[in-house]
Amino acid sequence: MRLARLLPFALVLLVAACGELPKIGSSESSKPAAPQITEDMLRDRAKDQLAAGVKFYEAGEFDSAQKNLNASLEHGLLPKSDQARARKLLAFIHCVLGREAQCRDEFRKAFEIYPEFALTPAEDGHPIWGPVYRNVRTQLIMEREAAQDRGKTIIPLSKSEQMLADGLVKYTAGDYDGTIKLLEGALKEGLPEKADKVRAMKHIAFSECLKQRYRECRAEFIRIYDVDPEFDLTPAEVGHPSWTKTFASAKAQAKRNLAAKAKAGKSAPAPAAVPSKKN
């Protein structure tokens, strides 16, 4: 009798246990596992988005280009050079659409991500974003120099050094006549450091070329070699379309002048020895 009373309860427990087991062939047991997104997959996606952004940019579809370029930067998985390229194109788009602050910000990010970042000569000479790019580059150089000088005793600038600093600010702002006036004044006043003299003369030459006064630009480049015979432009400067040919011609002439001076010095007769007086 006791066994008969327990049997119904045992059957209930057995049915409940069977209900919890997965059914063979059911949709739950056959559902595939969700695919895992790997870092390599995200990196490949970023490359595809960058490529799409470049195509949209070249087609003039700036909204789509901006969307894809921003998406390519989302996870930070692109090589630094490609990140800088994406930032560059975003800067171009912002500048073309009149958003100078955003254009400046993207150029700055490109420099910070990839210190070797530079525009091509054709890009640098563009009238819309070229001045913004050069302004950002100059500002970053000044900030880096200031960071290196932190902790040093601050010495007030001399009159000539202040004129040099003010002239470079004028150059960055695109006031090339003002640049020439201040930098020539600084040289006349007397800059104590050779590097500062060269810097002033170089930016005078740049300003003359940018004003399309190529004869004056060439003459100023040649004069630099009297101060520094080893002078040369940086890789970012040498390809600028406004002065590339003028500088190359000036450099060649300056080297010829230096060689002629050296040859003349070697061929000059040595001074006659002064006979010693005999007691």
C-alpha cells in the first residue's frame, strides 16, 4: 500500500525531469553559435572604410566620404600613416566646406598621430587649405620648441629677436610684405645667432617668392650661403611649388660661388716670409 501511494509522486518527478532535457532535433540545439568579431576583422573593415572614403572624396561626395573616413578611425587599428591620411582628407573636406576650426583640428591630429606627416607640394600650395596647414605646422613647431625650453631661465628677447618672432607671426598669417619689413629690420638690428639669421633670410626668400618676386627671392637664397655654406631646405620645404625652381637655381649658383672663392684662396700666393733680424 505504501509503495502504491509513492508511485504517482515518482511519475510526476520523472515527467518534470524529462521536460527540462533539450529535445533532439529542436531549433534550440541546432542554432549555430554567434560569430566572434576579431581584431583582424575590425582592421580589415577599417581598411575597406578608408578605401571607400577616398573614393567618395575623389568623387566629390563629401558626406559619404566623411562618414567612411570617421568610421575607419573608430577603433584606432589603421597604421599611423593611414590614420594621418584619413585625417588629412577630413581636413580638406572641412576646409572646402568653410569649417576652418575643424580643418585645423584634423591637421593637428594628423601631426600628433604621425610626426612625419606632410602634404605633397601640390596639396601644400592649395589656396584653401594650404595656409591652414602651414599655420598648424608652424604652431606645433613653436609649441615643441617651447616645451624643450621649459625649466630654463627665461631671458627677455632683444629688439632684433622680437622683430624676428613678430615677422614669423606675420608670415604665418600670410602678410608677406609685413614679414619682409620686420625680418629685414631684425637683420639690420643684428641677430646674434647664426640659426636666427638663416631663419630670417629664409622666410624673406619665401615671402618674396610667394609675392612672385622671383629675382629678389633668388638673391635672398644666395645670400644665405654667405652665412651658412651648408644651408639646405627641409624635405617639407624643398618641394613647395612657389619656390622649388628658384631655390634650386639659387643653390646651384651659391655652390659655384663658394667653389670659386675656395679656388681663388688656394691659388693666391703665400705672403713672403719676413727675414729675421740678426744680432
